[in-house]
Amino acid sequence: MKSDKELGKIATKVRKEILMMSYKAQVGHVGSSYSIVEILIELYFRILRVNHASPKMPSRDRFILSKGHAAPALYAVLKERGFLSQKHLNQYCRDGGLLEEHPSHTVNGIEVSTGSLGHGLSIGIGMALAAKIKKSTYKVFVLLSDAECDEGETWEAILSAAHHNLDNLIVYLDYNKVQALGKKIDILNIEPLTNKWEAFGWSVAEADGHDFASLHNAYLSILQTGNPKVVICHTVRGKGVSFMEHVTEWHYLNPTKQHVRKALRELR
């Protein structure tokens, strides 16, 4: 297993890849992608049972990026794990390229096409139920945005998962507290968030979403519980680049050449 320091170097590399993909394609979502970098690296390098040489092996763990607009982060991490090539990243959102703005199930290593927010957990429940029916040992992981907790379907899914005792279902919640048009607390306050998930029958852990030790310890603390599980990850929109951090507009802004130069000076 890679050390926290080694994973930190990968995180910096991934952020550079995200920045350049967005700049070359002039497609936004840099801030939304940056908030989940460490979560994805923790999953793909320490937790998920996946293999780029056999991406469809029946025993593989399933991962769903419900917040599909953060696809650049997933693509960059999949490249680091051998599922994609640098050529694929270079063709992001280009004519004839494989990688679209939102993830597609046609891409190696991606289970489900996502981007219609609020649906990812429901899909994950179906996969987790299928595993139970087939007596398979794989786990299902879903990465939600905090804005998806504004939606009724998400809470229906949370109720359903507990009702069916889906202890093979794990949610990572990207709690960066900002959504497309403003702060969560101003648009729709979802606190007390931990209490809500617990009241709906889930095992809950909280973590610093940019600290690998915190993420790993949170996962281990709930791994053996008999409930569906959620790790609430406290994150920062635009993490790693000072002029992007906590800034709502980096949900959709396209980086300019000046932005790239400034960001690359910080990403070392």
C-alpha cells in the first residue's frame, strides 16, 4: 500500500492533469473536481478491488461517481491506475475523443453513465441488492455531492438502503459546502447532516477529505458495521490552488492561460 506522501504526489499530478484538461477543452468544473481528488485516490489506490487488466471481472468492486460533472478528476485517477492513457486525457471533450464532459459507461473502468444529479445512489442500491441476491462479495461505492442532498430521491435512496440492510454499500459524501450558485447554508441548509444519516439507519464517519490518514481511518471505523455506511468528507472547493478555494464561480469557470500559469506555480 502506498504511503500518504506517495499519494500526495499523485494528488498533485492529478490536479495538474485536471487543470490542463479543462484549459485545453475550455470546459469547467475544475473546483468541483479538485474537492474530490484525495477521495478518489484513497479509493483507487487503497480500497477498491479493481484491476485495469481485467476491468469487468465479476468480483470487482463497483464505483459510481454520482456528481458526474467532476469527471476530469475520475479520468485523471483512472489514468494513474492504468485504465486510461495520456492520449485519452489529451482528447477530453474533443471531436473523436473517448472522454465526454460527464462519465460514460463506454469508458474503460467506468460502471455507469452519470451526471443527472441525484440518481447515483439509487443505481448503487440496485447494484448492492444484486450482489446480495447473487451472494457476491463485491462492494458498491458511491461518491455523492452535498448538493445532491437537496434532492428527494437521495433521501428515498438512503431510506431504502437501510431498509434492505445493504452493508455492502458505502457512500463518500463530498461536503465542500458550495454548490453551483452559492453556499449550501444559503441555498438549502442540510445540517445536522451526521444526525440525519444516522437517523435513517446508516453508520456514519467523518473525515478531512484532503487527508489520506483521516480518510482511511474513517473507512476502517465503519467497515465492520452491519449497516450501509457513509463517510462525510469535509472538503474545499478548488482545493490546492489559492485563488480557486471556496470560490463558487470555479464550479463552471474555464481557466485562462493566466490562471494556468498561476495554478501551476502552486501545484508543486
